[in-house]
Amino acid sequence: MKNKGLMLLFALALGAAGVVHAQDAQDTMYENDMAMTTETPVDMRWYIAPSVGGYYNDTDRHTNSRQLYYGLAVGRFFTPNISMDIFYDHTGRDRDNPNGRNHFAGRWNSNSYGVAMRFYAGQRGSWRPYLMVAGMGIHHASDAHHGWQPGAQLGVGLARAVSENVDFRAEAGYRYDWDNETFPENGGYGDWLLGVSFVFRLGEAPQPVEAPAPVAQPAPPPPVDCSTLDDDNDGVDNCTDQCADTAAGTIVGPDGCAKPVVIDLRGVNFKFDRPSKGEDDIAPTLQEPTADSVAILDQAVDTLTRYPAVKVELDGHTDSIGTEAYNQALSERRAQIVYDYLTSHGIDPDRIVAVKGFGEDRPIATNKTREGRAQNRRTELVVQNPNQPAAASSSGM
């Protein structure tokens, strides 16, 4: 029976290695699940486990084949599926065949002290099969021998939670006892055990861990209606504005980008050597047809009215006929008579920042021809808006 028992012990050891490997993988999956879901924490309370059962002896022990055993274990779980016990158990045998040399009559007691590991499948609350592996020291007491010998045990069992604090275990195991002293002719014994135990957990059960409440995210702000905004204060809303950083006061077009203001007085022509000193009515000084020139001046008034931020400088010019001093005075009279016309038609005098004459110093055409000299007799409106490129307007005046 010993040889068969040793072979079975070896087979159970191989099975235990496979179960441990599978249990490690299961524990890893459990830990990953715990990280993602709300679970009850591992119940790592200490427990005590009294046990009782049948002890089925190796026939080489020369005793009754069956006795009772009882024991007590203290242990705890280290993962949801692995526990460790420190245990004690006892069995006593009566010799039933005292004949033969070196045999003895009387009582043969064995007390085992050891450590057992159990590897469970499934979850507490259902029937959980498990594998048990144990190592121990066994103290034998008989008329023939008192002493310690090593032992090892493999077993399988089923466990189930009875209540929050109590589990039930039913277990079958094979124990090998290396006792070679009680009967020196025997090298050891292989015995079977079948028993039950109740596991009493001590203290309060751990409470389920609640998943943290999701952090409330602030509601996104309502979308801003860009049609109601004008960040650069140019009069064009943000939805339409293609030039969002236009400086304040810049004259812009419908797209919000800077727009040169053109005040074009070309076509307005003065008669030669007009206006005379003291002359303040512009109409008689204009060449025929007078109405065409006045219409151009009125367009300038309209442009200035539509762009109230625009300021201008009035510059008068002449051709080269006459002395420099005379032409300087004539150019100033031309600028002044246009100034008088604009202000008399509603243009704020403060918007005309200067009235200047440049005489014959700034010709725009040759003074050697009648046509060239006519172009040089002019007045210019020079746009003074500092936030946009100036667009000067020339007139042949």
C-alpha cells in the first residue's frame, strides 16, 4: 500500500502544480476585475476551524483500519482563492494483532502539527472545489516508540459559505507518514482521511467597496453668438470680420478689413489765375461746365459725411507761370476756397486738420504744355486717418 500511496502522492503533487498555475491566472483576472468594478474586498479575517472525520490506516500499521480523528486549525485568506492554515490533529490506534516479533500491544497515538495551503476555484457563496497541500511534523507515542517524523498530505475538498461568518468544508486527503521507528521493518505509511470542518471567521466582515461617484463635469458654456460681438470695435461683427485685430477708429469695409477712403476731386478745374484775392464764391472760379465740378465737390462732401472718423488736409498747388511768391499765395487761396465750400456744406472744420499751399513746388505733370499746366493747378484732399494707409485725392483745380 505504501508504494501505491507514494505514486498517488506524486500524481497529486503534479495536479497541485497545475491548479496553482491556474489559480495564479485566476487571481490576476480577479485583481483586474477589482480595478474596474465594485467588489467586496478580500475577506482576510483570521478564522478557527475545528474538524472531525475518519482516519483510514495503512494495513502495515497492524491496527484497526479505521479510527476517528479530530483537529483544530487557525488560518486566514491571503487572496479570494488562497488560504493558509496552521493546524493540529490527533488520532489514536489500538493494536489488533499483537503477535510477532517487535510488535507491541496497547495504544498508538499520533499528533500532527503542520501548515496547509488551500487553493479554491469559484466565489464564496457557491460550492467551491479546492486543492489542499500540507506539510507537518508527526509525533508518535506508543510502547515501542516516542518521537517525531515528517509527513506530507494532499487532498481535495468542497467548501461553501453557510453565513457571513461561517463556512463549511468537506475534505478527502492522502497523508504519507515517514515513520520508520515504530516498526523498523516499515519505511513509512500512507493513510487516507475523510473529514468535515466548520470555519468560523473572527471579527466584522469587510464591507463592499463602493465605486467612487463620478465627478460631475461642468456643463459646457453655451456657444457665444458671434453676431453680437465686435471685439475690435470697428462696426463689423465677429462672424463677418475677416480682420479681427483692426485698430480702433480704422475705416473698414464690409469684411472688417481696413479700407482706404478715396476722396476724388479730379475733374474740378479752376479758371486761370482764380480765385482772386478776396474772392470767396467758388462757382465763378471754376471752368465751364461749372455744374460738373460742383457735382464732384458734392461727392467729396458725401464721402466725408459717410466716414465721420476721416480727417483730411487741404493742399493747394499751381503751375509754374508767375513768380514763386505769387503762386504760393494763389495755392493757399485755392485750398482756402475749397475749405470754405466743404465747411459750408456741413463738414466739421475740426476734420480739416490743415489748409496748406505749396505753390509750384509739387507738379504732377509737365509745365511745358497747356494740358500739363492744367493738371498742376490742383487741390488735394489728403486723408489723415492714422490707422490706415492714406489715400490722397488729387484734383485739377
